[in-house]
Amino acid sequence: MKIAVYLKKNGIEADSRFLNLMDGFRRAGCDVYRVFDEGTVSEDTDMLVAVGGDGTFLSSAVIVGNSGVPVFGVNLGRLGFLSENQPETAVESILSGNYSIEERTLLNIVSENGDGVLDGMYPFALNEITVHRSGPAMLGVDVSIDGSPLPTYWADGLLIATSSGSTAYSLSVGGPIVLPESKVLIVSPIAPHNLNIRPLIVPDTSVIGLSLRSRDEKVLVTADNRSMEIDPDGKLQVSMARFSLKRVRLKGSNFINALTTKLFWGEDIRNGSER
């Protein structure tokens, strides 16, 4: 098996758990090599192992691009919804074939008028895409869903998340928790000034148009952990990408269990006798 390994955080190379992981792959006869940038994954690679946390996993989505190489997340970080696997059991789990490959929806953001304002930023996101004010002025966002206009959002910004991203930034702005296999997108305002605006769930086949209004000189656009500034009157379009991210999921992995153990979902002293 040929395995690419990606690290983002400095210092992991010296972590004993990482060194043991690499040694385990090599002792099992795997062809293991490091990758650092987009386009450096060999065509005959069977899997990319992202070692770190969810931020590393998100960056690895850029590394594999549309190559179709599946990503296996090994958690040396904190929560680890995407990088949920422990380094001590990773080698045995992979080599035994005790896993499945799931398809995770990616978002694609482009300039609606095709003027190239997003040149220089990788335009795909696994968790979420946001537009956000860059200064003190409130941001107005006119949103359309498949051409049908919604009321203008007046807020610090607007977030569009996949089901994978429901436990990330979307959760912190009051969005719903969505099972990863759900084929939906979440549209949520960030610190809205409209008291009657609520998060909206739409099919993941929707095309979402965004027209911006701001008195600031620039508006911030983010795609997962990447960002850039655009003109305050920009027009953008967000939709499902034509390719997906292949994520390695170990058998026995359970999203509901992850919610209760990592986010303490439903933690209540009254439930103690039931567990």
C-alpha cells in the first residue's frame, strides 16, 4: 500500500505517537512518503493520512484536490470530528481493511459575473464558506436560492455550511447539528441584526447567489481555513462542487457517539442513572 502523509503543525515530526505511526506503516511494508503542497500526491497513492486535528484534515482536502485519493484523519489535536482516529490503532485498522470510504460534499465558490475576483484562493470547502465584514460597518447580504430571493441579511456576515461543517463554525453561530450523510446545506447569519432571521436548510443541489453591500473598503471571504478580501459590492455564487472528498471511516465509527463524547451533547445530571 502506498500512503502519503501530511502534517500541518510544526513539531509533530518529533511527537512519539507520530514516529510510532510512521514506523508501524513501514514495518508493515507500506510505501510511505510525505506531501507538503497541492499537486504533490502521486497518482498511484492509495490513501493520504492527515496527522494533527480537523484543521489539518481541512488542509489535506486542498492537497488531494480532485485526485480521488481518500483521506484518513489521525487525531493529535483536540475535538477531532474529521480526524477522529487514534494513532495507536491507525495502522492495524487500515491494513486490516476495517474501514469504508464515504463521500463528503464540497462547496464551490465563484464570482457570479466571472470577473476572476477570487483568483488566488482555492475555491472549494469541506466545512463552510463565509462572507464577513472586514471593518466596523454592518454587512448586507442579498441571498437567492436557485434564483428565488430571500430577505436581506444584515449581520456581521453569512455562513454556508455542508453537513460535514454543521459541528464547526456553523454550530457556534446557532446552526443545527446535521448528520454527515444528510444531503443538505445550511445558510446561517453571523451575529444578525435582523431579530426574525433564522438558519435555513436547503438541498445540497441548490445554487446560492450572494450580493454584498458594505460601507467598508473590503469584505472578507473564507473557504474553510483560507481567506481573502474582495470588493464590498461583490456578487458571488456558492454551489456543490462537481467532485467530492473521499473520507476513510473506520467500521464502528458513530457520529452520535462523537457528539456525546466530544461535545457532551445532552449532558445533564438527571441523565446520570441512565448511563
